[in-house]
Amino acid sequence: MNKKLLLLFIAAFLASFAFSQLPAEKSNQSEVIGLQPGHGVNVLVFTKTLGFYHDSKPNAIKAFYEIAHENKWRITFTEDSTFFSETELSKYSVVIFLLTTGDNLLNDGEKLALQQYVESGGGFVGVHSATDTEFKWPWYEGLMGARFIGHPPVHEGNLIIEDRNHAATRCFAADTVKWKDEFYSFDRNPRNNSRVKVLVSIDENSYNINENLWFKDVNIVMGDHPLIWCQHIGRGRSFQTALGHTSELYDNPIFRKHLTGAILWAAGKAE
């Protein structure tokens, strides 16, 4: 089974447990799953990839489905960029780019619709490789706060929880947490942007950041190395977490609580 068919199989499996019909105008999209009307939160999860494909994507979709079901949210999964219109986006509290990669996932009109949605008060959450997405679009680069440039292999390292009072970080039990993941490096330090609030960084001395196997012409050592941050964009909210590379993380209760808090913050339902 190829990766596209695997994703559709997962979507079909999850849809069999849905409690309501798909939106009528999008019912021909096999990647889309509708759940019961949520309690004030309606989430659009965009999973399109034109670059690297993460094998964790099917389990990530399953995790977000289960998070939404547990919280009685409404959630839709799609790779269909036509969802990015003023009319369609107005239905959603939060847009999530989940393990997206590649450039020009959206056309010019769709990009404008996302920009207007966020700046007018919509919420946005980027998960892991969202920073490796739309890297030729300056507004999106500002939305994310930094652009991915490389990483070593998966390592265990020490996360530094800089703010444990945020909705997305209350799940962490200490100021320093051991975490196994693929730790991204970025083209800039988002902390230098006064609009950005850094929530979690990584201690580069706690893992072998110099094991740079795939990005040999790139310096991936940052020193001060944020991984999770948030910011206000116009009247909207943008949250970025670089965590979430491996499939097993999406079964981790702490990571699920982290994602739940990120969505609630982006939706303006929590601080």
C-alpha cells in the first residue's frame, strides 16, 4: 500500500466512527472527516505534502481525531487547498498545518484567504514541519516566526520549559524534561522578534547537534535554540511547535495535552 492510499485508508477508518455527515459542499473529498458539532471549537487540519513525507502522518491524524472527539470539537482533515477561501475558513476556529512540507501548497488566492483569516482573528497552529512549508511566502514566514534549515537524527535531549503557565506547556511536569524527537534548527532566533513569546527551548549540550548527516553545508547550531513559541498576528493567534516527528509521540499523553493546549490557545479559549 503506497503512502497516499495508506493515508486515505486511515481517513476512511476514522470516518466510520464519525457522528455527523461531512459538509455537503465538500462531501466528495475522501480525505475529509467531519465530527459532531463541537463546543465552540471547529478545527481544520491541513495535511498536504509536496516535500518530505512523514511516516507518522497517519497516526498524527488519528491522534487529532481522538483529541477532537474527547473534547467534543468539530474537526475536518483535508489535503484540498480549496478549503482556503474566505467563506470556508470563516467556519473554523483554528487552522492546523500538520506535518505539511513543500512550497506552493496554496495558490495566490488561497494564500490571501489564509492571511486575511488570521489577521482578522483566526487561530493557526503549525506542527513540526510546518516551518518547512511555503518557504517562498514572506507572510507565512512571519506567521511561523522562523524557517527550518536542518536537523540531526532523532535524539533524546533536554527541553527547557521556559513558561509552564501557558495552556500548551502545563502538561510538562518540570522545568527541564527529557524528550526524544527530531530537533529542528531554524534560520533565525524567533526570540529576537519582540512579538514572539518563546515557551520551550532545547539544551544543545544535551544531544549531539553536530551529527549533521543531511545538511552538511548548513550550520544547524543555534546556541539559544527555541522549539516552541507563539505570537499574535493582527487580531489572530499563531502557535508553532517543532515537536512531533515520530509516530509514537502522537500516542504520548503529554504530547496530546500539549497539542490540545496549543489549539485552545490559538482559538482564544485558553491562555
